[in-house]
Amino acid sequence: MKLILAASGSSEIARPSVLSASAAAALESATADNTRRSYAAAWADFVRWCGLNERQALPATPETVADYLAAMAEGYKLATVRHRLSVLNQAHEAQGLDAPGKTRLVRSVVRGIANQKASGGERKKKAEPVLTAHLQAIASKLDRKATTEAKRDKALLLIGFAGAFRRSELGALTVEDLNFEDRGVKITIRKSKTDQAGDGQAIGIAAGRNPSTCPVAALREWLSASGIVSGPVFQSFRKGGKLTGRGMSGEAIRLMIKARIGGALGESFADVFSGHSLRRGFVSQGVLNGATERGMMKTTRHKSVEVFRSYVKDFGVWQDNETGALGL
């Protein structure tokens, strides 16, 4: 089988030249847009490094990959190193080649990097969870602004929190995915990180008890104010306040979340929250309120209990905590 080798500086992962146009399109669709861009950037970085160091990118020898990862480890976190290795493995396997990351040499190097990072005190930084109290303060601030953009942001924050949404899912949400009922709104998520096949997953978001923070009411108000009757729900704005007709990007949602948190709670708070804070907040608030794992996982759509529990590994220390009853 003839192989197409990516030229130095290219961001495309090499693919078999025998793929038909329809097969290539299907391969592209198998991965979410954000993931695909991330993989392309990682592959381009490896190709550039190989060019500078006079190495062959594809197929790459285990020694080349080991040297690349070791060089990366000097300026990047362990999670990034592992992500790059995953991309290199997939690029090779897509061509029918052996994955260099599965060799004993590369596995040993990655273990060594992990040990060095651990001894150096590297700890994965997790987004702080947005809790109900935070959203109450943010919603109050947005209500006073009363602009169309404020209505959009309020609806996105409340729906994102109540439905434990990922940013990509919020950006892809359409009016056609919404089914309003007396008790709330049923939302069909057409495609997500854990549902790449696009089978679809439905969740129900109940109407809130507090009118100012009811996610269903906020969503209705946004749709009414914007006049959106089809297509993306959470659309971006052009200059002048006109809607683009396109869903917000994950990065735009991240920046909006940080901006609204900073505006309501103070700029120092914006530094510790991220685009993942809404999803993490759903789980953390659920733990505080005594919600069941099974019930929460219906909304978060986690397939692994272990991954779900990692969301509250630190926050959960306050559940059933009796240290305040020691009389100190």
C-alpha cells in the first residue's frame, strides 16, 4: 500500500492513498472538530521537530519518538506528553504501521518522565466547580444588564450547569434538539465526546424553584428575545449585536464563562474557573446536596464510575465530614 508522507510543517496526519473520498470523509467525521484540530496541531509539531533534528516522521523509530517526548517533557506537562504520544501512535496505525509508543523503549521513557514530574511536584490542575451560589450571583448581575447578550449568557450558564454539558455540546445544541414540557425541557445531545457515533443521548432538565435561576425559564427567555426558531441555540454575535447564525465555539464559551464569573465575583475568581467548571460544578453541587451517583451519571453521561468519581475526588472530602465536631 502506497503511503502519503506528511511534508515538514504539514498539519495533516498521513493517510493511506487508497482511501476513497467518501471513506476519507467518514474518517474525518469519526472525530470531534476540537479533537481533530488538537491532533493536527500535535502531529504538525512532531513533523517540525523531526525536520529540525533530521529525523523521519513516518514511520518514526522508537528512538526518535523517545527523544521527542524527552525534549517535550522539559516544557510541557505529563498530560500533554501522553497526548502527543497518542497522536503519534494513531498516525502510524492509520497507515498500517506499528505504533512506536507500544515499544518497551518508549513505554520506559514515558514512565521515567512521569516519575520525574511526580518528584518535581507536578499536579494536574483541575477547574474549580461553579456552584449554585455562584450562579445566583452571576444571574443577578446579568438580570440587571438585561441585554440580549446577557440573556444568552445566563441561559447558557444555567443550562450548561443543570445539564452537565461540555462546551462542544453547548455550541452544537440546536432548537430542533429541544422539547419543552410542563416539567422542564428534554434535550437530545446528537453527538458528544463519549458518543462519537452520533447515536444521540437525551437528558431532562427540570424547571427550577427560583425564577431568577430557572434554567428552563432562562432558555425560553433567550429564545424569545433572540427570535431564534431553528438552528444553533447559543449563537455568537457580530459587531453591532447581530447574530451570526453559528453556534459559539468552545473557546468563546470558555472566555464567556470566565468573564461572567469575573464580572460577578471578582477578577481573582476568573483565574481559577474554566470552561469545564459548569460540568464539574453539577457533580460537586450534587454531592453537597446528597444526590446519588446513579442519578447524576444519567445527566453527566459518564460511562465509567471511576472517571465520574474523579470529578469530586478532592471536593468530596467535605461530604460526611465530622472534623468540625471535634470541639477544637
